[in-house]
Amino acid sequence: MTLLARFVPFLCAILALGASLVHAEDFLTCGGFIKSEIQINFARIEVKLYTKQGALKYQTDCAPNNGYFMIPVYDRGDFVLKLEPPSGWSFEPTSVDLKIDGESDPCSQGKDINFFFKGYTVSGKVVSKGKADGPEGVLISVKPKDKDAVAIETRTKTGGVYNIPNVLPGDFIITASHPTWTFQKASITHTVTKDTATVDSPIIVSGYDVRGKVMSEGEPIKNVFFILFSDTVKPEDVAGCQKSVVNGYQSEGKSPLCHVQSDVDGQFVFPSLGSGVYRVVPFYMGEHTTFDVVPSSLQFTVEHNTIQLPTVFQVAGFSISGRVLSATGGKGVEGAKVKVQGKPEVTTRSDGTFRMEKIKSGTYTLKASKEHLTFDPLNVKVTPNTPKLPDIVASKFSVCGRVETSAGGQRKVSLTKEGSKQPEIATTDKDGAFCFSAAPGAYVMEPMMSEVEQAAGLRINPESQKVTVSSSPVLDINFSQFKATLRGSIKCLDVCGTLQLMVESKDGRGFKKPVPVSQQTKQAAFIIKDILPGKYSISVVQTSWCWSKSSLDVEVVDQDIGGLEFQQSGYVLHCHVSHPIELVYSLDPSASYKGSFTLNKGVNQFCLEKPGSYKLTPKSCHQFEKSEYTFQTSAPNMLTLTALKHQIHAEIRTTQPVLDITVSISSGGKLEQTVKLGPLKSRQQLEQESKPPAKKSVNETAEKKPTPSPSGPQVYDVSHWAGNGEVLEIAPSSGEFLFYPSTVKVTVESGEKCPGVVAEFEGRPGVFITGQVTPPLSGVKVTITPTNPAEGSTDGAITQMTDNKGQYRVGPLPDTSEYEVEASLDGYIMSQEEGKLGYFRAFKLGKIRIEVTDGENSPLSGVLLSLSGGNFRSNNLTKDDGILTFGDLGPDTYFLRALMKEFEFDPSTQMIEVSEGSAVDIKVKGRRVAFSCFGSVTSLNGEPEPGIAVEAHSEESCGQVVEEGVSDEEGNFRIRGLQPNCDYKIKLKDCESNGHIERASPPTQTVAIGQKVIKDLRIIVFRHLNQFDIGGNIVTPHEYLTSLKVSLYSEEDPETPIHTLPLDMGSFFQFSSVPNDGRRYMIKLESTLPRSKYDYTLPEASFTSTGYQKHVTLPFNPQKRALEQEVMQGSYFALPLVVALIAVGVNHAKIMPFILQFRQNMRGLQSSGPTSRSETVNFDADLSRQRKKVKPRKT
């Protein structure tokens, strides 16, 4: 393949970007590639488009040269794009769900839908030896024979069959494995070719494991023999078990195949038995006894799996022995008594052994005893597997002794095990004797004294004793029943004068004693008497001097102490500094004694070894108020140093010497505060200049030679003094070098450490890119783009045109990125020369002109032409003249396909060769094979209805095919692909997009498709009403209407009415309309009639707002209460009324006028309230006359 041919597909793909999506007025395309890492026959693969219901809409094959496919889609909706390759070919994915809406789906967005070839399917079988089928669950792995690759794995299914997909051609090793089964040959080799791979040779399982268990009274039994027999299996088909003769076993008849023994868990395994029928016989013999095992024989069958014998063998129905030891692995204890529940006590022999007879399996507790020894009870499980018991070992031994004091009496003694904080306490008897019982180990024993005794100075020797208990008692530990003088001296650098020592106890007794020392010498001796046993601290009181040790710890035990010494080492210097520094000191005036201290931030204390006046000089990266300070040892005071400025550093590194580096340092971004340093000299240059000149020889002339310049990488140092918090911007510059970063902004922070290097720069030469286009072409656009610009970088692409020689030069550029160089010129393809960045060869592109005509040689417009080759593809429609030209094509083989619904084309596909700069003319003939039906969808008033889905169903004789169309903004629709000589029923499609349409008129139309297009079909549609009317009436006597009102509620909020209407005008009512949305509503009736006079029920009605309207009838039948009820209600007032009448009878002359007036007022109130007609009739004539008399009193 030529250089041009390798680069043409890449440019073609760019030229065709977006060409996979072709929008006509009424269709779009879905396209993509079949991708494969190996060469496959793309022509054998079909791509099909189905509806969600499974109806095939379109199918196509793939371009044989590059696997490109394209499918036109005329309808919107849900589809499935399926790949149908030859059997055994694996792809991912195999299908893609599409919801084509014209906007968000991959087809509408012009995205490729690609299918990736994963490989072929390897099929084979695992069988049991001598059988046609095999086991399920065998792990099969397929791994390339000569490659270090990850194996592909699967497991066999029923019958031993396995299928391994996604295997590419090559030589493979197929391996079978199972954790417990054995194989006659676990691995085979197989070669996969360019098709489905079937493995002819099966993998054979030679044996399966058979497992069982033996127990005795719930305990596992080991070393039981299990002997195997079979009438159908040969000895060579059995492996992994012992084939020797079992001692003591007498075989009856047929010889056994082999045998195994049970382990400590009672488990036994025959590792590898071929398929067949077997019989296993148990056999168990102890050292002196043979045990019965049931069942005595068990038959089982091995097919294609592991066998776990369902029956557990049982040992049906031994003496035990043991030892008593003084220690683990130690000597036996003679004469110890051993007892177990339900058995006679036994005594150990001279070696500590014992024996018990007639023991059954079970759990027992053994107890042993002997003087001065303690044994813990031992719980053991006894089975035929454990005829020998664990050793019984002594756990504790007696530890005894005596404490003798002059006072006599009882005293407590403690015994503490090393590492423990919990002692055991024993009390001596009147003679001082004591005993402990202790486990083996190391102990500390000490007599205990009270605080009073300790304060009195009582001392017992030894204070404590170490005792080691091993494997025998310890019976001979004895204890039997001191003020001290301390001596020492104080050594001073000059005359000691008056000093003071302080003695303090350290054991919490609160003892404190000052000891004055006054001597005019350089060494002062001291004596401290009458010190009781204990721990003490002796310190010298003089804080302005330095001491080798200002305090000594001493412990008085049982003797005097001497040789105590305090040594003055110097004079204390106290310093307070704001930052860590080095402080240099020198003794004035001779400076014979000098040195330095390192001071930390805050208060520091140091010692000066000689008396006198000192000069103190700070050295650091900080500037202070003074450059030098003084200090007198005879008049010590605190030295305070506060930093004012701090030194910052920057480093510039280059790969070679640079002579013109300068650095600008600005403070706070102000130009007037900018300091410019440089040109700088590198460390290497300064180091070379600082070297002394070489000595000249006698014969050397006086001519001065220049110092040679350093070469190689260089480091340039920058330093600057600045105050705390000052913001500095540091920027290096040079004529030919670029610096990274270009500037650094820092804030000076005076921490405990020096600011140090706050900025680092790297200087590198700028990058220049030069190149050329061959043959020379001027005006070629060259674009240089950084491939990985630094984060935050604003560097973009740089463009430049070639000159008349086809050459160009761009730079300088930062070297922080690699660069891509691209060249372009209309009508040409530019291929970069291999190994030469920026150099291109120009090739002129070719074109293909395609003319499409119908059967009458008339131009055929709107034909979809799909052209693909390499990575190039383009899908476009022919113009009105039936012509389409594909330009800017590189040399390659292209695949052309012509598509248009209702037409067939000759040729429908063809391969086209395009050479460099060539023009190819192609003619394609189209022939109509189906027809369209045109019509419109409108409302009743003639308004167009857009977005209505219409479908055509063919009769059964034409295959019951369904074609669809959707009305446009003008209400017009087109249904394509109707077969000639077929009848179709045209109706609205039952789908979500038609949900707002209630019905159509006519519901269905039948059209006969002959040899022409059907036009002028009209469908009238009726939309769903979106409002719901609610009304009704009340059935009740007319006089009650004024007391009624009716309310409408939503069931979502039954407490708040939506509408309320009074019924003053009549019994009929009509609410305002509500949305026709399927919600639940309630109508409630309310009345103002008093419950005290009427009995009634208020009716309700509920309904759903579906349909158009709802009429509700509500009955209201109130019933008047009986008069007796009122009388009964009035009887509650009888007692007060009787009392009032008695009072009237006694005082009738005074009260009668008021009673009459009250009676008249009460009757006036009754006449003003609501009354029923029956109540009015029951009043007597006298009350009526009284009411008439009241009327004139109204004012």
C-alpha cells in the first residue's frame, strides 16, 4: 500500500464528518460499521430493522470492503436494530434499541451504531470414560498456544457439552479441570479457523471421588478400613487407593479392587472411581479387639458426579490408661490418687501411670490429689480412637517459710508473680510461719509493713526474695529484722559564697530539709545526717548558674552514702527571639573564648562557661534591630531579638550557560517598587572565578589568558530582603530562552524556618518548527497545535501559509508540549512524510459522479446514495437532476449502494476503483416496485392536524403487512411501500402520539393499489374534550329549598369545597366545569334546618371526571319532630317552675304584675322564632290574644 493510500482514509473520514445522517423531507438514515480486529467476510452479515412488535421494516447487507451499513428510516417510533451473522459468530452488541424522535436518538444525531466482532464459538464435550455423555460443571479454559494471554473459561452443561464464544483464529490449548475428579487426558490442542470451531476429540473423565464417614456414639473413628468390590469395573479404572492386602481381613469370593482408611474426622475417600456399580465393606480391628461396624456392606453407583454415601457407618460396641506428672514432660508422681465418676479410685505407680477398665465412649472428669501438690480437674472425651488419656499435670505447689522480728507476732507476707500486679497475701502464725499454693513460675516474696512501721524506719532483710516454682514444693524461705549520713561537695567556677541545698523525700512522706552551705572557696563540702531509709532528691538552689547536675537522686537502704558532688558548668544566658537563628558569642575584650548557639523561636536558655562581658551577634536569614548585642555574667538579664526583614531565594536552572538572564522583583504589583537584578552569573561561573589563578612557570609569558566559560547545566541564584507579609512577583527574562513558569507570585511568610527558595524556574531554549510541502505549493494552510498543553495554558493552534517554495517556519514555541502539524488545501490531501515532522506530500483528490434515472430515462431525485471506502462514508440524496457528485476522494476502492423506498435499482450495489485525481461517472437505473398513498388529516372545521400517525394494513393475501405515515404541519401524510394489486385499510394508529384524538371519520378506508399512486385521501379527527360539566337537582318540598346549599369537593381535599351554590332560585344547580382528568369528586348537601325540630339525612354523591358531564339527583326528606319530644325537653325546667309558683302563691300581691309581664315577654320571643304549623295550632286562643296585645308595645 502506498503512502497516499494509507493516509487517504483518514482525510476522507474528516471530509465526510456528519455524512452518516441524511435528512430528507420524510426520512433519515441509521448507519455504522461492523468492526473486527481480524479479516472477516462482511458480505455474510445482515443488518435488520424491526419494530418493537417484531415486524421487519428493512434489511441490508454490509459493504464487503469495510463493513459499512446504512438503513433508511421513514417513520418515527421504537425500533430494534439487529445483527444477523452466520451461526457461531460472536458480536457485541447483537442488537440496539432505538427510539427515533428526530432529535435525541443516535440516527438523528448522526452517530455511528457499531457492532464489534469478538470471535468464533468453540464447541466440544467432556465424557466419562466408556460413556457417551459426561458431567456438568467441569471448568474448561481455552488459551492461545504460543501467547501469554488470559484464558477464556466456561463450565460444561448437562451431558458434558461446552461452548466458548469470542475465540479468534489460532492454535489453542483446551484444558479441563475439577477440584476432585481425575482426567485421562486433561488438555488437548485445537486449531480455530475462520468459522465456528467444533472440537472433534472429547476430554475424558477417568474417575470421580466417593466419600463416606464412620462414627461411634457421635464421635468420628479413625483407621477403619473400607474395602471396595465391583462386578462391572476393572481394577485399572480405579486409582488413588491402596491395592495391598488388609492384615486380618478374610475375603469371601471375589478379590477386592482396593481399600482406604478413615482419618481423624472419621472421613474416608476413594479418590478416583470410574463410572459403574460398587460395593464397599468396612473392617476395623484394634490392638487387641475387633469391633463390629454397621452396615456390614453398602452398594452404590458412580455415574457422572461425586458420590457422598448417604449412610454413615457406625462402630457398635475398650481400657484406658494415663499418667500423673509433676510438670509437662516431667517426672511421674507416685502415690497420687486418681478418681473418675462412677469408677473406683486408683493410685499411681512409681512412674505416675494408672489404668482404668471397662470404659465406654463418653465425656469424663478426672480428679487427682497429693500433699503439697494441686491438680485441676481434667475433662476428657473417651472414644475408641483415644484409649490413652492426656497427662494429668500438677498445676500448683506449696511455697512456705518464716518471718522473724524482735517484736514477734503475726505479719502479712505477699507473693507476686513476675509480670503481675495482683499479689497473693498470707498471714504468719504466732511463730512467723506461712505457706502459699503457687503455679510454676518466677515470683517475688516480701514481708509487708504498715505506714507507721515504715515511718518509724523498720527495715526487714532481705526486703524481698525471688522464688522460682518449677515442679516441686519450695519449703525453706526465711526473713529476719537502719539512720544514714550523706556526704558530698559543691565545686564552683569562682568563689562559691553562700549557697543552699534542699533535701526532699520522693516516696510521698512530705519530708523536706534545707541545708545551708557557706564557704569562700571554689569547693564547699557538706554533711547531711539522720536520714531514714527511702528515696530522696538533693538539689542546689542557684538558678542563674549552670550545673552539670542541679539535682541528685539517692536511695537510702541500709548503709551511709558519700561522694555526692555538684559541679557548676557556667552562667545562664536567657534569650527571647522572634525567629530561629544562630547566635555567635565572644568574650570581650580578647575574644579568647567564643562560639555559637542555635536559638529556637521564643525563650531560649544557654550556658556561658566563663565569667565576663560577651559580644553577641545574630546570624540568620532574618535582619534584626541591632547587628550586635552585649551580655554581663555579673548582671544577667533577658536578651530580646525581633526580626524586621527576611531573606528569600529563587533558583533558575538551564541546560546550558545563558549570558543575559535578568530578574524583576516587584512588591505588591507596583512598578515603582520593582527591583531588577542581573545579568546573573551562574554558581558554576562564580565558583570558577573564585578559584585562585594558577602559578605561572618561569618560562610562561606575562600575557593574560581569559577565564574559560563553564559549560553544561547551570544554576542561577537570586536573593532579596523583604518584610513579613510582603507580596512579591518574580519574573526572569532572556532574549532566547523561555522560563517555566514565566512568573511566580509569593507572599513572604516569616515562619520558624527561613523562607528559603520560594520560587524555582527552568529555562529552556524556545522551539522552532520548519517544514515543506512537496511538490512546492503556496498558500497551503499549516496548523500547529500543542497535543498536551499545560493545565491552565491559553496556548492554542497557530496557523501559517507556505511561501511560493512550499516552505514555512514557526517559532519560538514553548517546549512544554509536543506539537501536531497539519496541512490542508482544497482539492488536495496532505500526507505527512514518515519520520519527518512538518514535511508533507500533496496529492490531488478524485471524484465520483452518479446519475440516477427512472424507467423512462427521466432524472430521479431524492435517491439515497451511500458511498463508503476505508474509514470514509457519505450518505446523500440526488438533486432534482438526479445527479450526485462525491468529491475529494483519495485513491481507494469504494462501495456504492442506491436506496429509495418503492424503487429497485440496477445496479443496487457496486465496487468502484478511484485513482489519484481521477473522475469516475456511474449511471444507475431505478424501477418502481411499490406505490404511495397521499392524504390529509384535518379537524371538522378544516384545520390541519399535524403529528397524527396513520397506518395501512394489507389484506391476508398480501402478507398482512403494516406501513405507516405521520401528518406534517399542513396535515398532509404519505404512506410508502404499498404493494401493487393489494387492498389496504387506512386508519389512525393506536399509539401514544394519537392519545389526544377521540375518533376519526371515517374510522377506516379501504384503498386498492393498482399501478399508480393514491392521492387526496381525507381523514377528519375529533379531539377529546378537556372539560367536564357537573350538574343536578334536589328532590324536596319547595319550602325547604331556601335552607339548602350544595357543595362540590375533591376527594384529595374533602374539607375544602371547590364550589358552593345556594338553592334559592330552584331545585336545579350547575357547577362550573372542571378538567376532564379522571379525578374523583364528591357533591354534598347542607341544610340550615335545626336538628332540634327536624330529623333528616344529608345525601352525598361521588364520581370520576371521565367523559363529558355528570348529572346527580339528591333527595332531601326532613321529618318534623313530635310535640311530646318538646314536652319532654321542657320537663327539665319543671322543678324551677314549681319553686317559682310556690313563691308566687305566698307573695302573689307583690309578684303578680312581674309574672304577667314576664309571660308576655316569653310569648313574644316564641312568636319571633321559627315554628312549625302544628305548633301554631296547639297554642290556645288566650295565648293568641296575648300576642296581639304585645304588638302595640313595639317601638
